[in-house]
Amino acid sequence: MQQAGRIATGRASVSNPLPMSHDAIPTLLRSSPARHGLSGHLTVPGDKSISHRALMFGALAIGTTEIEGLLEGEDVLRTAAAMRLLGAQVEQLSPGRWRVAGRGIGGLTEPDDVLDMGNSGTAARLICGLLAGHPIFAVMTGDASLRRRPMRRVTDPLAATGAQFWGREGGRLPLAIQGARSALPLDYRLPVASAQVKSACLLAGLCAPGTTRVVEPEATRDHSENMLRHFGATVRVAVEGHGRIIELEGQPELRAAPVNVPGDPSSAAFFAVAALIVPGSKLVIRNVGLNPLRTGLFTSLREMGAVLDVGMPRLEGGEPVGDLTISAGVLRAVDVPAERAPSMIDEYPILAVAAAFATGTSRFRGLSELRVKESDRLTGTAALLREAGVECAIEGDDLVVVGLGGPPAGGGLVATQMDHRLAMSALVLGLGCRAPLRIDDGAFIATSFPNFIALMNEAAGCTAIGP
């Protein structure tokens, strides 16, 4: 099947990778019941988290970094544009192949324009860390959704480096940033698990002498630690209870290194669940990243009775990778513990879709972090289920889904709240409903998965998703 993740015609170019205005035009979409099972072999776009970091660490390294399989969604293209404005040379060689000529630690230059991060909270928060260690001034903004998201959870700890931040109430964007003239190392214990805050602190620590220390209460995705080592930094990790202590030796000389970006497990999740809920499906997803701190969804699906086979397991750039084979089957309810949330924080909406088809009542515990994603993703997930006729409830920070043991009614209109994962989850849900399900805005899907609709229709063998 055709590989996903290409830049849409007319939306981006090598010289100016800003594919759309940050206030996108709504796109009404309809998802109809699939007529037969999903089948074939497909490749999902490159991992978004790794793609962001490859561009950033390449910009901080000495020499030229070659990147294969970079996700060319709007979020990552915003990071590429920001690295250019900060003085790195970033160019696309061909679809998925990019080259970054870095400036070295402390070598970024003051941008002569505003850094517009579009819809990307990951890029905004990580770049705050990157800027905190450089003695330069910058202004950052984003689209309407990102401007609503709180930033103090990252700017407050970063202020201890000596950096200064000025924003709207709650530290919201637009945000003015003055990096530290002589950055201080951080010793910070995260109040809640957050890979973004952890990574921002580590990025700031690159410019500071001595040891930066970050303690996380629950282990979160460790792509930053893996890539820092890949580029030559000294990073030590020790286990503390359910969490970890990460120590970074500051002011290393990062050296350019090739990066092969695996397929994004968060993108693969939509196809995995679609194959599970549409009868007669058997789908192979190639080259999926299987970092154990990212695969909580696959663990949960297996607990529900799903058969997910991993073929061709291998290591690429320090990250485990494999080919997933998924077949439709009978699902049962699951109780997902709160400590699993960091390994699947982006996958709860699509797991809720699977739970709607399961037999019994599922409970997903400890989802407070979903309230500060691209939308209030906890209430958004409950709302999309109700539009399809699925009974659910929010109890504190838990989501409870009453499974039907079969296809829901469908027929509703889902408000996506400018959230790409809610939009894609609703479209997958519509494939298994008895009547079509509509979403009010599909424009933001391109932030993480530009070719999602075409690839899903190809797997379904028909135009199941369209206007």
C-alpha cells in the first residue's frame, strides 16, 4: 500500500514548510460502515515525538544530521521552520528524507520573526526548554487551540535556569522568552508525569554546566534520553519506584548522527482498532515503533482479547521496531490502571472506541492529563461516544465505557474541538457503526497524519471516509 506522511500538494515546500494558517477552515467529514474487512500491508507516518526531537537535536549538533522517515505533518513542519529561524540549516531532500546542519550547543541565533507552532504542544514546550538555555529573545505563538493550552507547567521549572517568560494568564501563548545568559542546571521533581516537561528540562540542561537532574513519578516516553545518547551526550537513568531519575551532564558536544524514524505507534493505533472492530479484517502495519514506554495501548488491547502479533522485531537507532498483524475478533471490557497512562496518554480516545464494541464495562483510570491536551480530551472522548449511542460516564478522572458487545448505532455529529486525535477516533468509530458518523472538522488531522483518510480508505477497499 502507499506510504503515508507525504506533504500535501501546495501545502508546503522545502523553503517554507508552513502548510496552513493556524486557524484552519473546518472540514465536515462522514464515516460510513465498512462493507468488508480491512486488509493489506501499510506503513504509517514516522513517529511524531521522534521527528520533533530529530530536528531539534540535529540543530544543536556539530555537523550534518541525515533523517530518514521524518513525519511531514504540520506539527513537525512547524518545528522545522522554527529551527530555521533559530539559525540551523534545514532542508528536505525528498519525501521523508531531511538534512539538518546544526549550530552546536549554545549556538542558536535570535529569530527575526515570531515562532508560530501551529497546533503542536510538543514543539512549543520542548522549544521553551531549548530557548531557556540560550541568551536570546524570542516570541512564540500558535493556533487558537494551542493558545488556550497552559504553559506554566513547563515555564515555571525552566525559570530556575535564569530564563524569563511573559505570557497571558496561566502562561498561555503568545509567550515572550528571554533565555538565560548563563544557564543554571536544574534539579526538578515533576509533580505529574510528563514527557514534554521532562524533555524541556533536559534541553535547557544542555546549555548549563554541571548535572541537570529530573525525577519523574511515573516512567514516561524516553525518546529524548535515547536520542541524547545517540548524539553523544552522557545520560544516566535510575529507577525510583514506578518512576525514574534522569541525570544529564551539561554542555556536551553533540555530534551529528543519522536518525531513522520508525512508524508512529500513536498513528498505528487507529488502524489497529479499525481492524479489530470491522468484521473480517486482517491488516499488517509495517515498521511500527515499539518502545515499551509507548505501547500501553497494545497491552490494553491484548487484555481485551485482541490478537496482535509482532513480526520482524529489531532495533533501529536505539528504538525497538516491528511489524504488527491485527485481525478482527471478540473484545471484552478492560480496567486500565492509572500508572499505565504515561505509556498511552494519546491513545485513550481510540481505546474508548474499542471499548464501545467490547462486552462489559471498561474503566480507564487517572486521566487528569487528558484535560490539558489539544482539547479537554476526556470530555471530548465521552462526547464522541455518546454521539454514536454509546453509554459512558466521567467519574472524577476516570472514564467509564459501557460496551455493547457489537456495533453502536452511530448517526451523530461529533464536535472535534480542533483535536486531531478526537477527529480520527470518531472516523474509526464510524467504520464499525450501524449508521454513518460525522465530524464537524477534519482539518486538524493533517497536524499529525496528513494521509490518514486516503490510507484508511485504501485499507477498507472503498471510500468509507469522505465529505
